[in-house]
Amino acid sequence: MNKKVILSCAVTGAGDTTAKSPHVPVTPKEIADSAIKAAKAGATIAHLHVRDPETGQLSHDVNLFQETVERIREADTDVIINITSGGGGDWIPSEEDPTRGGAGTDIQTPEERHEPVGKLLPEMCTLDCGSVNFGNMLYVSPTDWLRKQARLVQESGVKPELECFDTGQIRFANQLVQEGLIDGDPLFQFCLGIPWGAASDAETLSYMKSRIPENGKWAAFGIGRMQMPVVAESVLQGGNIRVGLEDNLYLKKGQLATNEQLVDKAVGITQSLGSDVMSPAEARELLNLRNPNGGND
């Protein structure tokens, strides 16, 4: 068990959750404010998507990312910024012509997915390590696209968080490491419980962590009601943790949560198990992140 763990808060996500909870932040100000509150509650990292301020739906607008990031950087509260590079990967076949995307399809090129990262140079970004059935949708990330994205991230000096939704994606993430496209100690994020990826249980988590390189570091999260059980299991198995409204809307059954409440609960679980949460400064040193004021630590 780690004496100290990194706690990420995924503050808004891309899902259709804004109608389900009034606490899901939508505008850049709301997202930044929620990230700052989460940091004050103990989050080490704020993981960011952005949304269309008018509709609340997923947006790829770089200007929205820029406003959100600038608001967080200007705050007095320190937190590591982790921007999604998952971008547009949603594929739903058209019923009329299954060779084409139907309603809800949203595909971006590797260059488009990387644009907010390349422009804003956060300390970290996610890199989804493969395609997966995501409910009734297919999330599309072909291997050649991912190699191109990994190279773009590497050239930017941003630390990639290798998101793995199933065991085959760990194999490909390891391939990226072997090909020299991931610098330093690789950081994996095991994404558990998403239909139809890896299951959200202790056995799956144990297997996934056994498949990463010896110098690899890892975190895990579960969705919905499994969010806090996965927090506890990750701490016990020596990993890092993630909570937030991207993955789960409830503090407990019937009670909608805020991001800071989820962070506070995760901190409490971590401390009750004899561990504690790292500060952003400690995590920067551990992960060898770029200095947020420019350059590298």
C-alpha cells in the first residue's frame, strides 16, 4: 500500500449528465470553480473536459479549454491540470448506411484531439489506448492514430496518462512504451465498470496492475456505485485514485454529490486505510511533470 496516493478529480466529463444533476459544471467558470473547490478538498489533479455553455453537451472548442485552464491557473489554490485528449471518438453506425456514422457520431483526427493540449500545455493529458464498445456506441481510437497522438504529446512535453478500458489496451500501451513514444515512468489509468470494458472488481484490478512495466505507476476508477469501492481497493493494492462527477453523480444512494464532496469522501477513505493524499507539489516530483510556470522540474 502506498503511504501517499495521487487523487484525481474528473470534474465534468463528456456524458449526458447535466440533466441528471444540477451539480455537473457546464461553463468554463463553473468547471474551473468546481476544480478549485475539489483541490481545496484535497484533490491533487483536476481532469478536464469542456461543455457547450448553451446546451451542456460535449464541446471540443479550444477557447473553452483555454478559459477554463486560465481561470484555474490564476487561482490561489494549486492543482495539477490534466486535459482530455480523447476528443471526438464516438461512432454510431447509420441505420440507413452502416458504412457511415449516424446521429451522435463525433469523430476527430489525432491532430484535432491534440489541439487543446498542444496549445495550452497542461502538465498532464489523457491518452485513451484503444477502441472499445462503450454502451451502444463504439469509441474509436485506431492504433496508428494513437501512435501519432502519443508522438504529439511527447513533443509537447506533457505527461500522458494512459487510459485503459480493457486488458488489450494495456498491451498496446506497453507497445507505445517499447516503441519509445512514452517518456519516463509510464502512468496508467485503469477505467473500470464501463459497459463493455473491464469489470469493476478486485480481481480485474489485480490482473491489470500485474500487466504493466516494473517502473509503471497506476491509478484506477470505478463508475457509479463502484466509485468508492474502487477507491478503497486501489489504495489497498498500492495504486492511485480518481473520483468526480464524470464517473459518478451520487455521494450515497439518493443523494446527489458535488465534486468536492466526492473528493472529501475519498480522502476520508484513504486516511482510514492508513494512507494519505499527495499535494500537487509532491505529485509533480513523483511524476517528473513540467513546471506549471514553465520548463521542467
